[in-house]
Amino acid sequence: MMEQKDIDRLLAGRKIIEDCRAAASEYRAAITAKISQVSVAEKYANREVAVKKMNEGLFALGFGVNAESAYSDFEKFNKAMILEEYKDTVNITFLGCEGCPTRKCIELYRNNACGNQQVSGVEDRMYLFFLRLIKMSKDGKEKNFADVKVCPDGYGFQWKCNRDERFDLWWK
């Protein structure tokens, strides 16, 4: 179970990165806009300062062995935290496909469907699969794929949401 201090560290790192992204966006906008080279050079310099500040800020939070490796270390931490939070938020179990009345997974996934394969110990891999999929609901809002039921009750993959996420799992 992750501790609140880990979540706080994650969110602080994301804030540092968002600040850097804002400077990078200004630089990209300056390149495409018809403004003077001086303004573009100024935005570029601002972006470089922001990148350095980001790396130093992430390093200060304990990421990386030096400021240059802080961002890649944070990315690994972010991915690990997302997966851990998702596993704590959602229970996934595989009940098997024998006797499934719909076999809808085969219709959707063809040869890659769980109903066409020997599946054992797949639950851990499925967390990554479900986490990567975002399904649009009828009202246009993003939804967790676990909200979309493919397998009928008692067959295939079943999941249960235990609680809401404590932070954005789809932050990039």
C-alpha cells in the first residue's frame, strides 16, 4: 500500500513538469507565430531555464542520481505509482471461458481473445491492459475500460472497483 508521502511526492513532481511544459508550449507557439527572432530566442532561453529548473526540482524531490537523470527516474516512479494505485483501486479476476454464453471477447479481439487461449496467472498482465484502455462513454467523458463489460457475470475477466483513484491515472 502506498503512503501519502509517496502521492505527495508524485504530485509535486507532476507540478514541476507541468511548469516546464508551459514554458515549452510558449516556445513552440513562438516558433509557429510570426514574431521576431529575438522573441523566439527569448522563449527558447526561457524553455532551457525551465528544463534545468525541472531537472533540479525533480532531483531535489529525490529522483535520479543527478539532475540529468531525474526526469527519467521520475517517469519510472510515475508509471509504478499509477500501476500500484490501479491495482489497489480495481480487483481483476479471471474466471475462465468454458461455458461462456456470449463469447463476446472473441468477436472483439479475435485470435487474441482470452477465450482462444490458455490463460493462467494473467490477472497481473491484465491490469496493464485495462489501464491502457480509455473508453469514451455516450456522454463523451473519458471512462476507465473497467466500466465497459465484455464478459458476462461468472465468466472471463471480472473486475470490481474498490474506490476512486487518489490521483490522475492518465496523466502524461
